[in-house]
Amino acid sequence: MKNLFYIFTLTLLISCGKENIKDNEDSEEFPGGATTYTSIFSGSFEQPSTNMNAAEIARHAAGDAGFERIFVTSPAPVNQGVGPIFNHVSCVSCHPKNGKSVQPTSGLDLKGLLFRVSIPRADESQGPMPVPGLGGQFQQRAILGTTSEGSAQISFSETTHTFSDGTPYALRKPTYTLTSTTATIPANMMVSPRIAQQVIGLGLLEAISETDIIAQQDINDVNGDGISGKANRVFNPANNLFELGRFGWKANNASLLEQTAGAIHQDIGITSYIFPQESASGQVQDDGLTDDPEIDSQSLVNLAFYVQSLAVPKRRFFNDANTNNGKKIFFNIGCNNCHTQKYITGNSSPFTFLNNQTIYPYTDMLLHDMGNDLADGRPDFLANGNEWRTPPLWGIGLSELVNGHTSLLHDGRARNILEAIMWHGGEAESQKNKVSKLSKKDREDLVKFVSSL
């Protein structure tokens, strides 16, 4: 279906010019500005930005092929290089239809859930210190003849709670245990479970000016609103610079090129010019070979461009009265103090279709203390063990249509939007308490608004 779409789009661009929704750029109904994709169906997360030219559409298609590429064990005529230890064999294994992964219910199939691991103290780049024998990410799979790093077990405990109007709700907490590990687990090892996120609109987030993000910091809560967001500063191995962190659950990646290279390196075991050593380097699974990069630089850049150029779907229920009431509640409660509604992207992106776009991602891109209940206890550059980056909300209401589930939060523990809200703590404790006092009708309207994004 996507190949037919690319052919149709190329033909349309050549014969009729670009799709033009410029008149609607200032409307929140089109959250990605002129990049917004306007049809809503199960493939809505897989569409290219609608304001690209023919050459950009072709490049997007090349990156798309890489995103769906299934890597195999070397030697092989194509797609070789997986492992020797890994989590999955393709990008879409973790990001089905470019959406969120579902929260796994068993350690036998972790879906798109992975575990970052480290020991206290920073490494030479001021980032998390890898665990001797396990590295920085736990890999539960291995190629034939190689032993994986171990396996995982998942169990759940459920607690019941009550809204002020007497309506009950439940929260489900997962517990993770790493077992049968090939290396001895240090007593001070820190483990951070992280579920794969949707990848729409990332190029637009990358195009927001650093000035606009930094301006929202209030590390010492000078204004006294209880919100003290801060930016992460991370080392970017793609250019050997310390830069503003934008991507990942703890804003621990500075650019989409770095994040893409890091993901295929740690998740699939594919080396590149950015990460030339195997993820198993120095471990018992290390094969000792010094191979050429397993993905060439152009393929890597195309892969990064694919996620940079994915469109955001348009809003639903835009003029609905209940949705509009939910929006008023969202702002009156103060959810927008972290979920910043609107930006105008800068003009310095090398991809002009991302520049000067009025967008509505509902994120401040900053780190916030979300309380002890959601804490992973693991620092990541400037992020401490209680802090997480505010995730963008655009597309959140389409997860069930696209991926068949509504799993949310950093490890997918929340089974729907309302549960995700009620897991909030720390800086968002006040907002959670206000939601708990809403009437049933207002809670439903709030959820309908968030679902419309």
C-alpha cells in the first residue's frame, strides 16, 4: 500500500504541484502544519510529510525500506550483520506501523520493551556507565552459537483507587527481573525499562529552536507553580559535541541521526560509522572480529530521514463540544504547564519542509520529576532517577486504531489515557489530584480531548 502511495504522490507532485494546506497552518486541526496528513486510517502513522518535493518523497521511500528491513546473520548477500546479541531484527519489530509497542505480559516475548542498564557514576561522556559483561542495554536474544545476555521475567500487582465521585479505578504495576544472565549482576546495577514509542513528527521536534526549549526551563521553580522542568545536555557521538537532549524517554539523544544509529546498534547489533564497535565488544559474546560498518553511511542517513519526514495525522473531533470542554479542563488544571501546546519551528533545518511550521505537539521537551511511583532510579546524563521527558501527545488517540492497544507511559504500564494521568506524581501531583475530583462527565471530556490530539 505504501509503495502505491509513493508512486501516486510522486505523480501528483509532478503533475499538480504539492498538496497545499497553508491556509490551515495556524489551525490546531493540522498539528504538523503543512506536513500534516489528513486521512485517518490504520496506516496514518506511516505517511510522509505532505509538503515534500519529489526527490524528498523518493528519499523517504528509501528510508522506509530500511525501516522495514529484516537483518540476518552474516555472511549473507543482503541485510547481514545482526547480533551477535540483539533484541529484535528490524525497526518495525519495536515500532509496528511506526506506532507504540504494547506492554508485554510475559518475559518470553518482550515486544518493544527493552532494559537500559548501568552502574553508578558517569562514563567518559558523562553518560550512564555500562555494566561489566552486560554493557548499557540488556539483550535477550543471540545468533546461533552465541549465548544471549539472559532472559527477563515480568509480574504485575494491581491496586484499586477511587475518584472523588466514588467511581473506582485500578492501576497495574509491573515488576521486572533479569535472570539467567551470562555476567554476574552487580548489587548496585540500575535497570530502566523503556517501551518503544511512536515515531511520527520527530523531524518537527528536531526543528524546534533550542532557544524556545531552553526558555521553558524553571529548574528552581521561580514562579512557584510546582513545575521545575529542565533540559538534558547529552553527548552526541555523531559530531562529538554536547548538545540539547531531545529524544528518548529521558531526552538522552540529541539528534535523530544519533538516535537511529544507537537504536540499530543496541537493538539489532548493527554497526555504523557512528558506533563502529559491536554492542557485545569486550563481553563473552564478542566474536573478536573488526568488521566494516554493517550499514553504510547513506543507508543510515536515509533511515534517519525516514523518521524525520513522517507526517503527523490531523486532529479528530475538532469542533466537538465535549472535546472543547475537555480542552478547557486540560488548560484549567495546568496540564499544559508541561505539555506545551504550540511552537513555530525554526528556519535552520536542512530540510526546508520542516522550517517555519506552526505545530501543536503538546510537549515542552524537558525533564520533570514524575514521582517515586514512576521512578526508574537510573540517571541518564542530567536526568535523575525520578525524571522523564514530557512525551508529545499528538497521535495518542490513534494508537488503538493503528496498533490495537492503548499502552502508555515509559514501560507501557498504563492501559489507557486515564490510567496514565492517575500515575502522574511529583511535579504533576497537583494536576492528578484535580483530575481525581472531576465529575465523571468532565473526566470523559478530558480523555476525549487528549484522544483527539
